Amino acid sequence: FFGLDAALNKEIRLREKMRVALQVGATNVLNHPEWGMGSLNIQNTSFGQTGAPYNAARSMQFRGVFNF
């Protein structure tokens, strides 16, 4: 399994005691599929084979915070 997540934060000072923070977080940045484990039972005929991929789509979250 290989996954790449990322986050960006930026804080902007408006006045001495007022600030705005902008934040972005992303999971599965490269948008790769994730493969299933398949059967782990040694007696099963599909032992050792990977399962079908399932869609683990990219997810992004945006957030803005105003501190005063």
C-alpha cells in the first residue's frame, strides 16, 4: 500500500490581534486505486491473488479560521 496525503496552511495577520488562517488538506493526492487483499485462506483457490481495486477517490477539505 502506498498513499500520499498533503496539507497546506497559511496564516495572514490583518491587525495586531486579528488573523485569518486558510487550511487545505487532501488524502490520496495522486488518486491511485487501492487493491483488495484477496483470500488469506491457504485452502482457497484464490489464495495469493489480489482482489479487485476499489475506488479510493481523492478527498480535499478547505477550512478558513478567523482569530480575534
